[in-house]
Amino acid sequence: MTTHALPLDRASPVTVPPDVWDADAAVGALYAAHWRQLVRLSVLLVRDLGTAEEVVQDAFVAMHGRWHRLRDPDKALAYLRQSVVNRSRSVLRHRGVVNRHLAREAAAPLPTQPGADQAALAAEQRGAVLDALADLPRRQREVLALRYYLDLSEAEIATTLGISKGAVKSHASRGVAALRTRLAPHGSEELR
């Protein structure tokens, strides 16, 4: 009858007869003997007990699932140690990616969200601009509407209204000055 030595610790390997040498028994024996040691190893690498316990549990689960492919059961402990080290490295890599992403997000300016009253304020401001525009002389109102609403150039406005470019500049300048004066109490900065 051949037996396999299952290394539960360095001093005393445990021999398991082949008919008992299944994944459940072998992994259970390894777990009982080496879980704490493997968790300590992982804690040294990942610096977090909860994460280290997860790493070790995942290593045991992976070994249990692949037990039938393990060529030399006597090297199961070495396999577990290597698995814990590799999984700890993966945790550290993932943690580094997350930290870089969070640092990038923290460095990015936060988008400004409009207040709940933003729509009401904007409507009030538009109303004030339209009222002030209605109070302007006809020619100034026409020049400003063509300039700021239709975004026409001075030459296009002059052609449209049948006046000179100089008159367009003069009406635009006077109209904007009058609007600034009328809208100053409203804090409007639309016409700059």
C-alpha cells in the first residue's frame, strides 16, 4: 500500500493512504495545518488582515478545484504558498490601479451642478434683458439683436439696415452701454 506524505508542517509530514487521498481530505488537512501561516504571509504582503484571509481562502478553493491536476501531492504546500504570493501581488496591482484612478478623480475639478433655482434665475435674467432691450431706441435694439442674436458682422448689419459700418458701431456701443446700466442691479454679465 503506497502512501503520500502530506506536509502539514516542516517537522512532521502526515501520511495519507491513497484511498483517503482525495481533494476534500487533503485540502482539509492542509487548511488545518497551514491556514494561519499562509494568512500571516499574505498580511505581510497586502497589509490588511481581511484581504489576506480572502487571498488564502481563494488559494485553497483554487487548489481544491485543481487537485486532480496536481502531479505531486507532496508539493501541495509549495503550490499554496506560491498561489498566496501571486494572489497577493494581484491584490496589490489592483489596489494600485484603484488608487491611481481615485487620485486622478480627486485632481479633476468637480463639475458644477446648477442649483435648484437656476432655471428660475435664468428666466428672470432673460426677462430683465428683454425688458431693457425693449426700452432701447429702435436702431440700437435692431443692431444688438442682429449682432448678438443672429451673430452678424458689422458689415452684414450695415447692409441689412442700410446704414454705414460706423453707425453700426456707434449704435452697438451705445446700446450695450445702456443695457449695462439698466442691468447692473440684476448682476447681468451677458453683454461683454
